[in-house]
Amino acid sequence: MKALLVIDMLKDFIDEMGTLSVGLAGKKIVPFINGTIDKFRKEGFPIVFICDNHEKDDKEFDMFPPHCIAQTEGAEIIEDIKINPGDKVIRKRRYSAFFGTDLDLYLREKGIDELYLVGVCTNICVLYTAADARNLAYKVNIYKDGVASFNDDAHEFALKEAESTLGCQII
């Protein structure tokens, strides 16, 4: 069975005034993501929203400005993407959606063995989630039109790395 992971479509990453805004690239993928969410919902497959969610003194802020701090507006999913009552929300503190979360347990309990990824940032949270998923023996598909990053070169590198090294399908 398959599931859709919607990664970090949060105000601090997508809104123009967000602390780590991806800019126009992040806004451009929203319609594709919404269409993909609708498709998965109609087919009855699970949708999992992965949400960066940090403490105020998180060590990640040694590398990046403070962002997606727990219980702040920046950590909220953007208004243009709607969560339904049956959707799962996973909060994470590191790049991978699997590190320190119950994502793997949730997916296995649902009988899911194939993942479809959309969201930001291609070369950070999407790539590291894909790597951990592959290491846990999930089949991983990344929608090229559903991911974005701050940097076009890093975005393209991440897609190539996911395909050639991790064995992900770029669709």
C-alpha cells in the first residue's frame, strides 16, 4: 500500500516573510501538491503531513536561523493546504521525518511499503527523509513537480542523488 508524505509545507518555508522562505519555488508547487493530495484522498490512501517543529534553543539553529519553533505561526501548515481529520501529522526536529518520530511505526501498522514525497526542501528534508525511507526498505517516489528548494543547483543534485544513489523513482 502507498502513502503520501507532505514535507514541511509550513509558513516559515513557504510564506514570503517566513524565516527560511524558499521563495517563489515553494509557492509554485502548492497547486501540484493540492492535486496530489486530492488524488490520494479519492483513492483512500493515507496522507502524512511532516512538520518541522523545533525548540527555541535547537542546535539546528547553529546552521540555520531559528525557524518553525513549536507553537508559533511559522510552524503551521500554510493555509493553502488543508488537513482532513483522517490525515496524520508528524512533528520532527531533524531533517529526516523518521529520526526521533513514530513515522516508521505508523506506516508499518498501516501496511504501507511505498511512499510518495512532495514538499520542501528537496536537498534537505526531502532527501534525508528519502534516504532513511530507503534504508528502512520502503519504495520511494519523489514527484519532481512537487518539490522545491532555496537553490536550483542543490535541488537538481538532490533529485539525481535520490535516483542514482538511493534508488528512488523521480516521477
